[in-house]
Amino acid sequence: MTEKSFKDLPVGDQHLREDRLSGEDIYGGIFLNMKRDQVSLPDGGQAVREYLTHPGAVAILAILDDGRVLMERQYRYPIAKACIEIPAGKLEIGEDHLLCAQRELKEETGYTASKWSYIRRIHPVISYSTEFIDIYLAQDLVSGKSHLDAEEFLDVFAAPLEQLLEWVERGDITDVKTTIATYWLDRYRQGLIAPTPLD
């Protein structure tokens, strides 16, 4: 049997939708909340869905004048590993996303940028979380002093795109936002895509 192509699929998503019938809060944390919902399925059946609600986050692909990318190395407790990542941070309730990106870049790295563009929104864990991450491109950087949170410890360094691609392909970078930003930057430098200016 030959598989259908995307253009052969039904229009819309109604035949796939799951609608909430009822729900309960299982756990409320500092910024993550666990929920359990009863949902109706497309075939008329019912199922239980458990998921985390998350306020969302931003990530910054910050490019130095020499073309290198500003990076961080930070210990991530859930996977017990120091990870190589682009700068990022959680949104406060009601916070403007660009202002959050600007704040996080300065707090974590000390850098400010005079040129900002929007890359795209990603959903890093679509199966069990509402989390999204808006990725921004920061250029024309000026160095300054970082202001890390009291419980935040990280290394800041710069690396060329070629090194990032090698780390992704070798499995040294496993963070999804950094992986996507790395491949986006590679295509951008080839002239295949462009960010959305925020001027």
C-alpha cells in the first residue's frame, strides 16, 4: 500500500480533535502545574490526558561581531548533566516576550543588543506540556556585567557555527531549542531563510 502524501489528507483537524470534558489539578508548583483531563476522542470514546501547564519561555540566538554565537553551559538537574545551550528564560505572567528576551540576555551574559529579530515559536514537549519557546535573533552586541539569579550558575562562552553543528551532530548538544537555533542559523547564513525584523 502506498502512503498518502500530505496534500491527500483531510482538510482541517476536526477528525483528530480531542475535547476536554472535565479536569482536575493534580499538583501546583512554583511555575509548573500538573493537570488531568477527561477528553472525548474523535471516535466517540473517552481518554485521560495528563499534562503540565507552563507560562512559556524565550531563547536568544546572540551573534557576536566576529560571527560566533554566544553560548552557555548550565547544569540541568532533571537529567543530571551540564548542557550547552543558547541563553533562555521563563516568561513572567503578562511579560512582553521581547522585553523578556532582552532581560534574560543581559542578566545571564551581560550583553545587550541593538538589533533584534524574531525567528520562530517552538513547542519542545508537545506530548505532555503547554510550554512554548519564542526564539529571537540578537545582533550588534555590547558586552557588560551579568546579573545572575541567586540560584543560577553557568559558564558563558562563544563558539562558531561550525562547532555548534558538530556538537549537535555528535550528540554533545541535545537541547531542542539550541538544536533548532543551530540549524536555523546554518540555513540563514546560506541565504535560505530570514528572521522577522522587529524595528
